[in-house]
Amino acid sequence: MVLQSSLKNCFQLSCILRTPKAGFRSTTSGSLIIQSISNDVYQNLAVEDWIHDHMNLENRQVLFLWRNSPAVVIGRHQNPWQECNLRLMRQKNIKLARRRSGGGTVYHDLGNINLTFFTTRKKYERMENLKLVVKALKALRPQLDVQVTDRYDILLDRQYKISGTAAKLGRTTAYHHCTLLCNTDKFVLSSVLKSPYKGLKSNATPSVPASVKNLFEEDPSLTWKMLLDAIAEEYATQHQIDHHITLINPADETALPGINNKTKELQSWEWVYGKTPKFSVSACFHMAHKDSVLDVKVDMDVKHGRIEVCNIDLPEQWLPPALCSELVKSLTGSKFCPNETTTLATTLLRVCPQDHELHRRCNLLCENMMMLM
Amino acid sequence: VCIHRIRSCSSIRFIKSKYVCVFDKSALKFSHQQRLFRTSAVSCGQIVQFKLSDIGEGITEVTVKEWYIKEGDSVSQFDSICEVQSDKASVTITSRYDGIIRKLHYNLDEIAYVGKPLVDIEIDASKGVAPEEDVVETPPMSHEEHTHQEIKGHKTLATPAVRRLAMENNIKLSEVVGTGKDNRILKEDILNYLAKQTGAILPPSPKAEIIPPLPKSETVPAAPKDKARKIPVPVSRPIVFSGKDKTEPITGFHKAMVKTMSAALKIPHFGYCDEIDLTQLVQLREELKPLAQTRGVNLSFMPFFIKAASLGLLQYPILNASLDESCQNVTYKASHNIGVAMDTEQGLIVPNVKNVQVCSVFEIASELNRLQSLGSAGQLGTNDLTGGTFTLSNIGTIGGTYAKPVILPPEVAIGALGKIQVLPRFNRKGEVFKAQIMNVSWSADHRIIDGATMARFSNLWKSYLENPASMLLDLK
């Protein structure tokens, strides 16, 4: 029953979205509230792209509601190495996504809800949207001390951030999206949003860290579903439409033609890592080898996520200079990625003299370099 | 007067796009001079300073974060020019004009100001000019079906060439498939549409309009020399393919593969193939699989293949050896570090299971699980990827029967395993039975390994797998 109604809604939506002219003249043209049935961060970001590119928002506005399974989402112009612990994320299978809007880095899991307000460029107004959210929260729980700051954050008890904002403006449409912490794992959040990488120099947009708190901690009777419904209700009231949430499937190519290409682009390495603004890495590590400690200095320039320039300063003759220069040559042009570094280094070891000591040293150097990535 | 207008324009700042239309009308009056002017200078459009438009919310300054174009690039109206950021909002700035970028006013990470020039665009004069015949420039609001198309929900004026062709031939733009950016209708699209209707390629109309070649278009309809009349004879349309070759440098995984395989070329390979009857092994695995599962390990066929190979290497250690660069010495490796070729998203990697000679089948299976999960997450370390002495490649999981694997230096042998197929075979009594058959293809370094050695090793390996109970006798 639920499935049938959601399919019907999907169909209705596709009618409106695919033939904007028809939607224009039809009587169902009013603002829309839609919710994604997927928890995949890339698919959901693709829906935002799709609506931004294909929907006619002249006479209607859209509220898009979505949640993601564990993922770190960085802003359009940020540097993931500067913002989060990529090593820990790989171990814990937490995805990394880059959104198209600006702003800072956030951690999403199923305890966090995302709200996207779509309007025409002229009607872009972030304060109004956030005030709507605060109104909804207060209607649900009048005793909640929540307010909007002039940095477009929502604070609980005047000190804890429960929502962060970002926006994207195109030629004719714009969207403003924000998070809302209902019941997110704060322990994972803080460990994953702490970058262990040292020696980075970059002009990428930095994030501003803040103390966070879940609404659930303030009032354990609150669930994400209740908060979502309250916000949808307030939106429906303010836009004079039915409190009706249309479900959409971000994998449905028929309802959203071209969406799978958008998802693929958002997942691609070229977008997630390759769009990192140019930065440099300068690291000095002390390698413990047998009975001595050696100093190694590594300098790299990374552009479009690839190593443009690489310099490794080793103690004299610790590694044969030929091998060292071959390693540097291989690394130049490849991705700033531990997997690629390992592959290139091990390939080099295949074709050089098979000496246990040499292999051990090379492996040690590689392991240390991987720590930078 | 016309020329004077052009000169004075470059010093005046204009942002209103309707300026271009105004220019059109004046050009009509002075079209004669216009043509003369055009032929004397190659690309002399005027430079328009495109200013950064209002972002909203009272924002006056933004940071330029990415340029999508560089000086000298051609842009079309609505192409993305750059990405700017202001207070958590990322804004895509699109071009208002067709033309060539002549100057970028800001570098990356510089602050740009709303209302100040962002880029200078040279508007191509000829593009804005209608042909010299007295064609009345139709006001934008009439004959909309011939002059406007819907792009992203907005009625957009088509280019003059498209408008003219559509009006002349009474074509509704809504019926034409656009192949330009955002499905914009280009002149080629109208011509293709017409060709489909009449089955002919129509020449450009007799009006001498100089259209500069669009930088991105690959299709040029064949234009016969006589422009005075349309050709009524149906001509077979040339097959047009607008795909482009793409060249990119080899890096990362591909580079590693190039290096490895180029080194492998130096090894004189010989091949030896056989088929193995795995009927008994299949049954044994079925029995052992749930037991391994209770211990948290996924048991495939590979651990058996790997252990059997190690038992074989104990008898034929030369297959677990390495030849030095000068081919003077051969080193018999003590450890059997058997590599397993893995296909990951990024490419081929070959981690190895260390010291198989002292591992049980269960331990090998457990280690394989660990390597597989690290491999698919792109987290294998150098230790797992170096030190291999012998390799097995189970290409059969994807498909295939026989293969010709390439030896991975500094090793001297490699085996490729095909898929397991159910085939009819004869047993000792001469009866036909259902057999689970797998093919194996070995490659070995002929400098130190001879065919007989390879064959004997393969037979031994085969016997262990065809009769798994025999492995018990020799398991260490």
C-alpha cells in the first residue's frame, strides 16, 4: 500500500518534472515537499543537482528532505586532507563526498536530517528558511532554546550548534541546504572530522569547528521522523499547500532522466579529490630503522589531487639514488593516494635487485609516505 | 558613423545584453560599410566588460575559486565562466554573451567585487549581424515558435542564423532537437531537421552571411558551389560521427602495469596447459564450507589451489626461484609466498599469502579474506604486495578457459585458472559421467625451467586436487 502510493507519487512527480509546460498550466502547480527513499549520499546530492538543473521554479518552490548513511561531506572548495581523517574513514568504510555548494565540512549519519530549499535566484533567502525551521522546532517543543545566528547556524541553548548551512547559486535557480542534528554519533563525528595530516599549506576554504549537540540529548522523546514532519508541516503552512510528502527514488532514470550520470560524476575520484584546490605538503618524519633513527624530508605540490612536484630528502646512500629518482619519477603525475603510491613502489621493487635490506628500507619509506595521504 | 560607434564602445561599460540587439539594428542601416569593415580586419568585434552581477542578500564581495575558461577561449551565452564563493554560498557565473574571452580581471583566490568587471569578452561582430538583404529583424515577441526555444524552462531567443532558417522554412523550434549546450538549437540542427524532411542536404541560403566556424562543431553539411538554388535531388547523407579522441597521460596503476609488463617481456615464456577434474574437490568444499563459516571465514577454492601449489613447489623448488639480472645466479626461495591476482576498481593488484608452506588450508583461507577486504578498500600495504615468489590468477571467476598469463618479475612461473564447467567425461569403466572440469594454463621462464619440469609439477598439483585425500599424506 505504501509502495503503491509512493510509486503513484513518483509518477505524478515525473509528469510535473518532465513536462514543465504541462506542470505550469496544471492545477497541481504549487510548492512541493519531496523526500528521498535512498540513504546514499551521492544519489541524494545528485537529486539536488537534478532539481537545480531541470526544474522550473518560477511559480513553485521545493523542499527536499534526505538522510545519509555515514559520510563526510566537504564543501565545494575544500581540501579533504585538511578537513577529515581519511585514514580512519577508509578503515570504518565512511564515504567521502564533495557537494557543489560552498561552506565547511560536516558528518552525516542516519541521525542527521538534511533540508534543501529550492527557489529561483531572486527568491534566495537563507534567513527565512532557517526561521522556518526554528518556528517548526518551537511549535513541536516550545521550551527548546533554539535560535539562528548571523552566520546562518542554528544554536541550541546559545552554545551548541545543531545546524550548519551552505548554498549554491546558478544562473536562474538557487538552493540553500542545512543539516539538523537529531541523534548523530558524536564520537564518530569528532574523531572523523579531525585531520591528522600535518604540513599542509593550502588556500582551500577552512571549516570553523564548533561544539555540537543532538536534539535528542535535549529531549529524548524527539525522533528524526517527528522533526522531519514538523518542518514539512511548517513549510506546507507557509507555502499554502497540503502537508503531503512525495517520495522519490534517486535511482529512477525514468522519473529523473540523466540522474545516474550525475550520481556517477559525484562519485568519481576526479570530482571528490580532483577538485581540491592546489596545495603543498611539507613533512619531516623520523624513521626508526634497526638501531638508528633517520630523518626524512618529503615535499610535494598537489594539483587536481595529483602530485605535481615531489622531493624526497633521504640520508645519503640509504637508498640507491637510481631507485630513489625512479620512485620520485613514478610518483610525479599520479594521484595523491596511498593505494597508488603503494602500487608504484611495489612495482619498482619488482624490477630492482632483490635485496632483503633494500626492500625493507623501501617499504619503510613507503609506509611513512602513505601516512601523509 | 558605424565605425565610430565601434571605437567608442570599447571604452564604455555595458552590461545590458540588449545592447547587442541595438547594434544589430544599426548594422542593418550601415550594412555596406559593415561588410567592408569586416573584411579588412580578421576578428574585430568589440570588447565588452562583463561585470559581476548581484549575488543577493546584500553581498558586495566574493572570492574567485575556480576559472572554467582562460584567455583566448570561445564562450557561448550561458556557458559557465567561473565559480565564486561568498559566505558559504558557491555561485556559478555564466556568460551573457557569445564571444572570445580576452581578459580575466582576477586570479584565483582574489576578491572580486559585485558591479565591477569580471572578464572582458570580445563579441564576434559578424554573429550579431543579419545578412545584408532587407530582412526585417523581427521583434522578439512575434513568431515565437520560429524564434524561441525552451531552455531549462525559459523561453530563450535563438541565434540569428537559426531564427532565419526557421522562419524561411516555417519550422517550429519546439520540433527541432538541439545539440548545443543545454540542448540549444544550432544552425546544424535546423539543417539536419530539414534534411530529414526533404531527404536532401540543403546548402546555406544564398544570403552571404559569414558565420565563423563554431569551435566545437564537427559536422559541416556539404555545401555545393552553386548557392543560387536549392538542390532537389536526394543525396545520400554522409555518416557523421561527432566523437572525439581523448588522450591522457598514463599514471598510477596503469603506469605500474606498463613498468611490470615491460620488464616481463624480457623473460622468454613458454606455456603448458591441462584440464583438472575437480568433482571430488567440489564435494569436499561443500562439506567444509559451513565449518569454515562458523569460524568466520569464507572458504573458496583458492586456498586448496594455493596449498596444492605449495606442496608441488616442495618437490620442484626451481619454480619458486628467482634469476638475477645478469642471469648468472638462480636463488631458490625458502618461503612460498604465493601471490593471488586481484581485480579491483583501480586495476590489477597482486598481494601474496606469506609462508604457505607452513599454513593450513584454513589459515590460507583466513588470510585471503583479509587481503581481499583490504584490496577492495584500497588499503593494502607494501608488505602484502611485495615478496611474492609464485603467482596464481583465478581469471575463471570472471570467465574463460585457457589463458596465456604473463610472469611477474622477479618470479619464474605463473598459473591462470579458468572457470569450472560441468562437462561429460568417461570414467575407468567407460561410462559417461558429469565432471566438474577446470582448465589451468601455466607460463614459465624458459631460461631456467624446462617443459618436463613444468609438466611434472602440473601433474602433481593436478593429482592433489583431483584426489584431495592424497593431500593429507603430504600436508605439513
